Amino acid sequence: MQWWKCSMRSGKTEMIDFVENLFFILIETICCCLYFQTFSKFRFTKKIQILQFIGLTGCMTAVIYLFATIPFWKMPTVWFLFAVSMYGMFQMKFFEALGMGALYYALLLVVDVLAYACNDILQFRMGGETKVYGWKAWLIALLGKMFLFIIILLVRRIFGKSAVETLSKREWIKFLVFPIFTIFMIAWMLVVVQSSQAGSGKIPIVLAFSLVGLNVFIYGLLYDILQKEVRTREYMVSMAKAEGKIQLYQKQTAFIHDYQNQMQCVRTLLMKKNYKEAEQYLEQMCNVGADVWNVIDTNHMIVNAVLNAKYQEAQESGIGVTIKINDLSGWRMAYNDVTILLANLLDNAIEACKLCEDKKHIWFKCVQESGKIILSVKNTYCEMNRKKKEGLHGIGLKNVEHVITSYGGTYSIKKIQGKFIVTILFWMEE
């Protein structure tokens, strides 16, 4: 944090100082967001996140320059600003944000001390001057920011669950090669730069700034690539499920298509008083159609397929099911998205009920009324067993959330008196 200085110099030098200070603020703000993202989720969409990030960067810049000569007030102000901003960006309680903000600010101080200690050790061994001034101060600050960046990456590796944090150990070692190389390069530059004259430090400082910026850019690029791969994999899993449901519906449709002909055959046997043959024929029909019988009808092809399949699965597992539906023919949602939504919600409900020793029941509601689609899945669950099975359907739930946000819907998740309740609301298009 020692780089926060407001010199009284004017003109070109003052502008360079401002740009360099802004660069450091950006690095610290990015690292702060990565740190908080490890333990929580963003509250809002990406556009709002960008606006919040810009606002935080601007406020940080203003605070640093306003309190440049009052370090006693600068430190708590910066800490409080980090905490309030992160509380607004992430889904967490305010006091949690205060605590994590204090830890992050302490980490900033530690990496600065570590950077200056490295400089003293290097200069002592090389017989150089340990006094900090000019370009050397910027190099030390950059070294500190690289220490901060690597520590944040390690924290995300240990505690994080996102795409980048799921890399194998070998992939992580390869990824860390460039940040470690950058630290060694900056350390070497500290040995080379021995004066504050522009001529001696201009090239090293530009190179150092470029290397640090590249580290952040490469991490962001890698993160986006891996996130896209995860989304592609999730989509393929969902499409495989959707294909299975559609095949089931086609099987149902084929069976129902022949139903009238089969009934005509039974009628003929009864008219001829061939009761034994009619009984055998009916028994054969029941055995063939038991797994595809269309018990539930909502006037929506895919909803019918999913609900009938899941209803049968629940019945076979000894789970009671209460269903409330009406005419859903006006629900204009892509078939694969309907499948993703309903199948994953019901899969989780069935899985939770299976873990209960008694009181296994699912309440399903999907109705169209007042220009809205109201979807609710409520199920009994056992808290202790649920903890043991936590995370079984992580990918599926992410897909459900993606479908809801894609169609501008809202949702809520509650636990009330031993029941897990998911409620979703979609607005119908005019």
C-alpha cells in the first residue's frame, strides 16, 4: 500500500503517476473480487457487476488521493469501502463482508511488507542500496501485487469450486509458471534499477507493468474458456436427458395411437363371448403399456412426457405424489428447456425423498393463470442424510438457474418444517 502517494509534481510526471496508481487500484480491486467470489456468488448480472466494479475503482481512487496525507483515516476508510462494495456485489451478510474485508486488507499489508523485505534481501546480497525511491518503488509495488495475485489464486484453488479451480495439479503447476516467472523478472529488475532517473528505469518498469497486466488478462481468458467448456458439458448432459424424455413421449404416443384398434379387438372378442381370450388380451395390454401409460395430461407434449416418467419413477420408489396442473398449452418455452427445468427439479425431489425413512411425499404444481406460469416443487427431506448427499445434482441445478434467468423468471428456495420448497414464476409473453 506504500505506492499510494500524491506528489505535488505537475504535467507529464503527474499524469504518469496517476495512471500507475490507477493500475494498482485496478489490480487490487480485481484481486478483491476474486477473493470474495471464492466464498460467495454475485448478486446481479454481469452488466451490473461491471458498473459496480467501475464505481468501486473510482471511489478507491478518490479515497486514496483525498486521504494521501492522512494514513490514519485512509486505512479504515479503504477497508470499509471494500466491505460495503463487496456486500453490494456478492450474496453475503454485511458483517461477513466486514470480516472478509478486514482479512483482505490485512493481506494487502502483508504482501507490501513481503515485497519490501524481498527488496532489502536482494539489495543486501548484491551490495546495492536498500533505500526506496523513484522507479524502484514502483517495482516493489508490482512485486507486492504479484504476491497478492498468487496468494488469491492459491486461496481459490483450496476453497473455490469454479471451473478454473477444478484444474488438475499438473495443469495448475503449468498455469502458475508465468506468475512465478513474472516475480523472478521483477526481482531481477530490482537489482538492475539502482537510481530514480527515468533513463535507468523506464524500460524495466514498462516491462514489469506489462507482465503483471498479462497475468491478470491470461487468468481472465483461461477462466472464460473453462467456463464455456463447463457450460457446454452441462448442456450436453441436459440434451441427453431431454432426448431420453422425448423418446419416452414418442413411445407413449405410439402406444396411444394403437389404443383404439386394441379396444376394437377387445370389443369383438366380448361380442363373440370369448371372455377368456379377452381377459388374456387385456392383461397383455396392461403389461405392455404399464411403463408408458399417459396418466397426466396438460395439453403440452413435453410436460406430459416428463411428468408421467417422473410420476412413475416416484411411485416405484414408494413416494407419494400430489399434482396440481391445468392447461399448459400456452407455455411458450423451448422443449429442451422445459425438460431441463422439470426433470432436474423432480430428480432432486425424488432423490431427497429416497433418503427419508418415512413421510416420502412430493407436491408438484404447475399452472397457467393471470398471464403467469407458476411452478412449485415441494418435497419432504431428511436434513442429516441430505448433508451426506450434498452436491449430487450440482450441474442440474445450475442448468435450472440458467433456464430461469434466460426467460426472465424469478425463483425462491425455502426450507419449512421438514419440507424443501422451490417456487418459480415466469411471465407469459403477450
